[in-house]
Amino acid sequence: MDTRRIVVIGSNSFSGSDFIDLLLDQESNEVMGISRSSEKSELFLPYKKRPQLRFQFHQMDLNKHTSEILKLLDTFQPEYIVNFAAQSEVAPSWKHPEQWFETNVVSLARLMNALKERDYLQRYVHISSPEVYGTCVGAVTEEMPMNPTTPYAASKAAADFFLFTLVKNFDFPLIMIRATNVYGAHQQLWKIIPRSAIYMNTGQKIQLHGGGTAVKSFIHIRDVSRGELAAMEHGRPGEIYHLSPDNDGYAVCDVVRKICEAMRRDFEECTETVGERLGQDAAYVIDSTKANTELGWRPEISIDTGISEVVDWVRANLDAIKKESLEYIHKA
């Protein structure tokens, strides 16, 4: 079986690490991870439980080490690059929007402008976000115009526009992914699903911004990783693919209620309503028919099964989790 060389940028991220774990299921894949921070523990990186014979990690920062990254890529000569790297939190992007643009736009443009000249690259898979659409209601397809409402979303939209200029002028082999709200075991602890399970185990109240009425399309991380792999292998260059669950989404409060039910706790006792976040979109639902029909992809893991998995993961690792911060810590 021929070896495939694949680079995952942002390998320490929740989505990037799960994608690496999926890639290592196939012995033909030789994988390189690049991230600005050092590798995390097995608590957050599922692939670390595997033998590392077909994986190598390099700590490099897109903002500081473009030339070093290019030298590394030119030596490895990957057929595929999948880029998860981004400043990705929405609320903190209001405090230092320039840092979101430095990482998500300027650093990306610098690297991609060089990569457009590399003949070894067959596919570049870019992880975008439905946040670029603003509020998503109804059958939002890949043709929906971008209408960002936060600095984070604006930075992702600017990056997307730039990448498509490379497609139009240089036939850059871009495939773009916009997936909805991923969740699962090993996720960042401040995200709503793991945080809710942690708080119920530690006796803390779960704060529901705006009462938790905002609708999100929660999708299990492994379903998204399978879709990204299918797009990498079979997607058409120059195309965008949505990855979303086969439902109209759930209000955040209803997801927390499911977690309460899974843990046999009372919803009213475990939650409290606080003010809504600035720029919070009322709904976040997109259509993934294109991925269904062109890639043969569909989500397989139900929200109830996924929540049970997270609850079990939190319980099994609670001592280690208690040593970690439960708040987002911004890194410039």
C-alpha cells in the first residue's frame, strides 16, 4: 500500500487531534503535526495512546516561524495539508481583534502565498466556520453569502476570501470545510458540554447565557473527522463542504438538560441564567446535503450517545480534570 504524507496544522486542537487519531487508523498514512504549543497529555490528545511510529510532532508558531515551517514542509513534501490552526474563540475576539486577524488572516496569507508554488501539494483542506454566515436559519447552503457579526467571524471570512483568490488565479487545490458545533471526549474543558458535566460533578452552577435559548447544531467530533477525511480524499478542489447533523439543532438549554438527565441531576438546581454574549447568533443551522451526495458522508453518532461518552470521560478522568483550568486562557 502506498504511503500518504499528511500534515495537520493545529494538531493540538480538539479537532486536529481527533483527525490525527482517525488518520492513524490507516497504516498507509504518515502524519506530521504542527502546533504552536507543546503536545498536551492523553487527556486531550487521543492519538497519544497509540504507537507513534507513523506520527511526528513539531512545535512551531504560524505567526513567528513561517520560513521554518516551509523548510519542514519542503523536506516532508506532503500530498495533503489539513489546517485547523486559528484563534477560534468568539467572545474574547472582541478584546483583541487584531490578534485574531494576525493569526487567522495575515499568517495564513503568508504561508499560503508560498504554498501555492509547491508542486507536491495535491490538496489543501482549510477548516473554516459557519460563523462567517452570521445567524443561520433555514436551509443554509454553501452558496450563502458571508455576513460575519464578530471579530472572530470577520477574520475567518477574510481568510476564506483570500484563499479563493488563490483558487481563481493559481488553481490552488483548496477544499474548504465549515462544520457546526463539535463536541466529544477530550474537548476543551470550558466548552458547554464537558463543562456542564464537570460542574455537575463538582457542585458548581452552569451559567446559561441568555437562558440558553441560542440554537446550535452539535455534532460529534468523530463524525466531523470522517467528513474531513472524505473531503480530503474525494472532495472537488475549489469547493466548500458543510458538515452538520441531521436535525435542526438544539437550544443550548436543551443540551444541558440532556446532560442533567444522563447524570440524574435536576436541571433547575444545576443551572442559572446570565446575560447573553455580545454578538451571539440566534441560530446556527446549516445544510450538509452537498457532503451527503458528493462524499457519501452522513453523521452516525447521536447526541445522546455522544453526551454519554463525554459524561463517562469526565467521570473517568475527574482527578486529572480538576488540575486543569476550566476557563479559556487567551494566548496572543
